[in-house]
Amino acid sequence: MEPLTDTQNEPDNRQIAIDRVGIKNLRYPVEVKEKSGHHQKTVANVALAVDLPQHLKGTHMSRFVEVLNSHGTCLDIHRLQEIPQQLLQKLSAERAHVTFQFPFFINKKAPISGGTGLLDYEVRWEMECSVDGKVDLLITVMVPVATLCPCSKAISERGAHNQRGVVTYSVRSRQPLWIEDLIALVESSASCELYSLLKRPDEKYVTEKAYDNPVFVEDLVRNVAAQSNDHKEITWYRVEAENFESIHNHSAYAVIESK
């Protein structure tokens, strides 16, 4: 059999390099290591990319899938670096970028009744490696929370409006941090955390806890930022909070990014 034409390796005369080229929206079954030591099965949306120098026409797309498949389905963040490093070698690239985004479940106990139920969070791991040995790891958690309006509480004779919101929290750190710890940091910054299963005594508890801990969206991001500033492992963070307002037809949001 005659060798097939390798079109990707043909020259390109436009003299324009490509920052990232690869595959995205690849769904892949993975097992994520929990803080407890157990592994949680989930499905990740995967993106794999490399840079492409100006003199090459294209990259070899099949090699991205080959590298991913070679790691099986047990995904440990401490070994995530192996994937972009393999891409660098397989595709003769200068930089490689890997993204895994997946739902992560925590079995939470209701605060009074003790009933348990799974609550889902969205998690994203992004890692970029370069041939000079530089590694950049970005961990993002998207955490649903409850907030109660301080202004509404201050001006109302009875009650105060509250709403559900989502905090998108991204960090860089000296050492990889557990997903559960990042989620707990965000939840402790809100008026109250969310639960999937609540009986009436639990509902009373979370309602009163939120009332006793009112926070604006501004307070929420500042609370997360303050804890991040005090965290000995975190070197950079970005926190964005969006409240789905219960008395407005719009959302309130705030963002803080560390310098």
C-alpha cells in the first residue's frame, strides 16, 4: 500500500501562526478523585488544543483523541499535566491547552433532619503547558447559593426578599486544591448554602440563617475575595457572582479579580 498524503504537514505561505487549534465538545467518561479518597464517575466536556506555527498547514486531529484515550477514565488532577505534555510531544507543539468541564456531586446532609441528597456543581479544570516547562493550572467551580437583601431587611417591617445566585470562582494556587474546599469557601460567603433535600425544620433553619446573614452581591464577592486573600495556597483568583433577582426582571452581578 502506498503511503497516504499527509496534507497537514504541507507548508502554508500566509505566515500566520495559530494560537490554538484542536478539538472541543468531546464528551468523555471520567472518574474524579474526591477529597475522601473515593472516585466519582461523571462525564466531562473536553477541549484539547495546541499552537500551530505559521509554516504548517494543519495539525493532526486524531492524535488528540489518541492521547486522551491512553489515560483511561480515571482523572486525577495531580496527573492532569501528563495530557498536555503528551500533546506537546505528539504534535511537536510549543504550547498545549487542556480543558475538562464536568458536573460534580456532593452528598449533603440537611442541617436539622440530617436527610441526605445529592447537589450538583459545575467544575472546570484548565491546564496549559509549554515546552520550556511552564505550567498554568486554573480551577473553576460554579456554586449555587442563596442571598438575602440587606436593604430589603432594613426597610421592611416583615421579611426580606431573597434569591438564588451562582458564584463562578476561579483560582490559581501553589498546590492543587480540592473541589470540595473551594465549594465550601464560596458557600460560607453567602447568606446560606443550598440543599437538595429539606424537611420543614430544615426549611425553617435555612430561612432564618439567610435572614441573619444578609449579603448584597457586592458583599458576596468581597467575602470570597477576603477568604482568598487569606488563603496561603491561592496565588490568583477571579470571583463573579450573579443573583437571579426575585423582585426584578434582571440579574445583579459583581466581579473581583486579584492583581
